[in-house]
Amino acid sequence: MESTAINYKIGNERLISVTESAARKLASLLEEKGKPNGALRLGVVGGGCSGLQYVMDLVDGPKERDILVPTSNIRLVVDPKSALFVSGSVLDYSEDLQKGGFKVTNPNAVAHCSCGESLRTSFSICCSVFMAA
């Protein structure tokens, strides 16, 4: 049986960078889930206060046409459509009791919603926080 190679691109920290605390927490979560060579998938989907929101999930690796960003000894995966919205963003992690978890800081944000977890950019994007157990 022949296996088909997955066609994906390699990106860099200009697409999305990761803070040291986010890299440590992500590595810990991947190890805990039995996926030490896995990745964090960051996507943008319809929903949220401003029409779009971030979604995050732990995955085995990139899918067809994805962009793989190896950074800080961890791997991030972004689909091409989401890459348009997250370009230049920073993924951080905080242990804060009320607003803790993974959070994306998008330099394209022009306004924040009153919920404290949403924002709007020149192309309307909403931010959600991914809570780690």
C-alpha cells in the first residue's frame, strides 16, 4: 500500500510567534495527551461578537495545504485562509485565574468588544481564549 505525502508549506514567526510560556504549556499539553510530536492547530471560523473567532486544537500534524510553523521547539499548524487573519500575531499563555489560558494577540486589532474576549480588525476578527485544563 502506497502512502500519499501530505502537501503543506513551512511558515515562520512572521506568520505567528509563540512566547516562551505558551511554548512550555503547549509542549506539556502535547506530552500529556500522548502527542509529543503533535501540533497546535490555530484557525479562524465564523462566530463570536464580531463575526469571526479563533479556534485551537491539538493535532497530530499538518493537513493538505496547511502551513506548518515550527517555533520554540513546538509546532503550530494554520490553514491558508486562517493565515490571512493571524499574520503577525503572537500566541501567549497566562496562568491568571480569570483570564488565563492561551491567547492570541493580533496586531491588526482596531477595537475590542465589551466581552473582553473579542476584538475587531480592519477585516473583522474576534478573539477567543483557549483554556488549558
